[in-house]
Amino acid sequence: MITEESKNYTIIKGIEKDPVRSKVRKYKNLPMEKFASWIEAGEGNFIKTKSNGKYRDSCNTLQAIRPLKKCDSCGDVRKIISHCDKIDCSSCFSWTAYNRANRIVEQHLKLEEGAKKRRIRVGKPSHIIFSPKKNLILYLLIDSEGYAKLEKKFKEMLGKIGLHSGTLIFHLRSIKCRKCGKDLDNCYCGKKAELYKAINPHFHIFCYGFVDHISKFKEKFPNWNYMNKGKLNTKEDLFRAVFYAVSKSSIWRKKSDGKLLRAYKYFGFLKTSLKKIKEEIKFVPDKCKCNGIYHYLKKGYEIKGDLPKFDESLSIKEVAKKLGIKIIGLSDEEIEKRVKQKVLVNGNLEIIINNKEVELGKAIYYRKKIRHFKLINVRMFKKAVKQCRKNYLEQKRELRRNKIEIRKRIERMVEGTEYG
């Protein structure tokens, strides 16, 4: 949130939108091709959820008891939102994807940390997208047993091409344009584009190791293709990529009881070489960017109900009356001058609070699970990493030789010596 401080008032504005999250939400409600019992993150699991795709009415709304918190140091004010933490909830899925992405990043960092202590050079993870020929695998996606077979074969393929550890996320659909037939990245139809989610099964892999050159890969697996998106050198890069993949993941839903398969899976040494030795629970203070601690706002505001979207032409007084919000410390004239009739920022209400009336409550602490891992199967892990490195250097030399030969051939052709 952004806060603007003055001598006697604070304006609380809407949360700044994360670019990745806003992109996911932008294309969330596009028409999609249905297939078997597959659902997408945030689609709504209607066997278990309500008719609006939510698990409960309070999903993604302000907490009724303590809706606001304030930093004791810089005065930053934020909303406290209630979530159900379900990936299929139509309202809370992006928050759940955020939590799942944090968990995946933590697992990757633990592997890197353990490898570094053992002097094993795993490097940084890569983001690679693998896609098979659609007509060859669709019959396997009709039921969960068929998908389990596909996943098993795919993991074996990853081992053969030199990817020894990582996380796997499955997407059944991708965004395409009906008008030009191209995918979202290559569509230039602009506002005339007719976008929809087409059946296009592919895997997002966040992995360690060395992948074969595309020409060699095609020789071994002619029915598959891949796109290497490059290395994820920082924690932030890894998190953004994983968050985007999880928030668009496809999940199998059982028709009998509505239970879902996991949205992501670990493979290779990321799954087998990290053994959890203990788990401890700590209560950590909710800290602001300035390192101050957030407190519940005890006095100086009153909110009843949620914050729905209103017409921008309404004045702040009219909206406040509808929502039952009590504005303290400023006269009607001052409110009109300061806000100038515009009360909405991205659908969120600006609430004006008098600093003199604000009173902080208890400091906010949240429950955090700290997992401690131990690196096992060290010899096998070290051997796999060395073999990947060896294959990488061999292919690099081979490609260099081929380039030199091609260059020499071109030079001979230019000189006129190619045909005698």
C-alpha cells in the first residue's frame, strides 16, 4: 500500500498491483476448451465450492475483527485480508499460488545450500517448457491413471537428457487467438484479437542440469519439443516464474469426491536427496519494509462489511454511508477539497483517518514453520552432476567443431575451390 502522510491525516490507498498477478487475473476469465475432469487454478471446484467458486463468503475480503494494521515506525497502513488457501478457489487462488511458489523456492534454495556445503556445483535453476505432440498424448489425459503414466515417462525422459533435479508443473491449455491462430506472444491482432484457452498440453520445468542441444534432443525424442527460457539467477526471478506457472496450473479433479491432485511435483534429487530432519514453529513479527513492526489498529476507524466496487462518480461521503464507514477528524468541506470527489483507486476505497485519533493495539506475529533438511544420497548426486557437466562440455566442443567446419566450407565456396 502507499500512504501519504500529512500533519493531521493519512490516506490509505489500494494495494499496488503486482505485474505477474495482474497478468494472471487479466486472462483468468477467457473462454476455454473443456477436457475430461481437468480444471485450472482459480476456475472453481464446484463439487466442493459454492456456486460462485468460493469456499466461503469471507474469501478474499477484509477481516471482520481487525481489518487494518499500522507500522509503529513509519506509519504505513495496510489491510488484513481473509483467505481460504485453496488453489481452486475463484477468489483466493492467486494468494494460494503465492504461498505454493514460496514453498517451491524454499525447496530449491535448500538443495543449493546443501550442495554448496558439499562442494557440488549445481548452478542456478533453468526454466524450460516441454511440449509433446497433442494427438499422441490426449488419450492419456482422459483419466488420472493415464496422466500418472505420462508423468512417469516424462520424468524418465528428463533423466536421459541430463536434468537431474527440479520441479514439474503441468499446463493443459495455453492462450491463443481464434482470428490468426497464433499464441498470445506471437499475436499482433491488437484489440481485434479473439483470445481463448486452447488445449495445448505442456510442462513447465524449473530444473538443474544440462539439457541436450535441440538437434540431438529431436533425434532421441522426435515427438517432443522444448523451449529454454534461460537461467533464473536470483531468488526473485525464480519466484516470479514459479508463481506464474502455479497460478495457471491444470489440476485433475476426482468426480467422486472433488479431491484434487497436487498442482506441482518435485522430481530427481530435489525429491530424493532432501530429507527433513526436524520442523519447528516460531512466531515471527510482521515487519514493515522500514523494519518497524505492524500493530493492529485499535482506534480511529470503523468499518462494517466489505469494500465492493462503486461508480467513480459517487462522492466519498455517499460511499462511506453505504459501507457504514465513519470518517473522523475532517469536516465535509476538507474531505471534498482533499479527495475532489474521486474516491476509488483500482476499485478500492480510500479511507481517511485522523492521526490524533489513531491508537495502536497489540503487535502482529504470525506462525511460521521452519523446516530443517539434510542432504542425503550425496555420492549419487555428485556423480549425476559431474556426468551432466561432462556431457555439456562434450556437446560444446562438438558444436564448436561443426561451426568451424561450416565456416571453412563457406570460405572455400567463396574462393571457388569447392567444386575443383
